[in-house]
Amino acid sequence: MTAIEVLDLRDDELRLRPPLQRDIPRITAICQDAEVQRWTRVPSPYREEDARAFVRLAAEALESGRGAPLVVVRDDDVVLAATGLRIDRRDLSGQVGYWVAPEARRQGIAVRSTRRLLRWAFEELSLAYVELVAAAENPGSNAVARALGFTLEGVAAEAMLLRFDDGTERRGDVNRYGIRPRELT
């Protein structure tokens, strides 16, 4: 596979770039947030070595062409969020995911950064389809999917293990969304 080069992925305020070693403390702090742990597949508890592994795996994914795990920053270069894409080159498809720091939520960062990532994936990587999987109970991720133009294609019953602040876990339904280049809003 061909390595992926991420060049100047930005909108008027946000920039997407590969995670770097200097981001490890910030990524570690964000991924300890209960909401990030509940709705994503980050390890729990999330430790500095998990952030180190994320930075290393992001570089490997870009080098191998299998994915584009990126962080989202403003001009101050402080990580606000992450948005990433797993790529299946054979089918020209992918799966997108994201998380946002608690203090950066409800500012449109997930929508804007993921829109930019998807536009790049469709235009530069020639992907024809991207999937997004969100816990049915997660209003934020489901709203992001709809705002981007994703179509709800199905529900997988009890397909995700949800983690709660009190240490309990239970299974929850998953909404499976899909989007094609012409559908991106």
C-alpha cells in the first residue's frame, strides 16, 4: 500500500494533523474523560502508554496507507479533538470516528473536522463509501452523523459495551451510518 501524506487539512479555524509525541500529555488527559470512554473504544483506564501507542499506531497507519488518525488543533496547536479514518483500499471504503475534549464540545468541532477529513478522503483518496458507527444513546455523535449527511443504514442490537462513571458496564445498541461523496453536506 501507498503511504498517506496529510497536507494542509484545514478549514478557516481548525487544522488536522497527525498526532505527535508532544501531544501525549494532552491526549492522555482528554481520553480519561468519562464521556470519551463511554462512547468510544479508548482503553479504560487511559494511561500515558495508551497515548504513546496511539501516536505510534497513527504514524504506522499513515505509512502503510491503512488509515489517517489525526488530531484537531487551532493556531495554538493544542489538541481539541481527534478524527480518524480506517481505510479499506480494496473496496475504496473507510470507517470514520472522532472524540472531542470536554471543554471543546458543542462548538461544531466534530462536524467541521470530520467534514474536512471526509472531503479529503473522497477527493484525494477516491473513497466511495465511509461508515460511521455510533452508540444509539449518544446524542452528540448521532447529531454529527446527521449534520454531515450520513444515512442511518441499520441498528445493531446490543453491539457495544457502554462504560459508566460508577464503573458499571452494559450493552447498548449501535447505529450504523453510511455516506457517499455526493451526500456529504
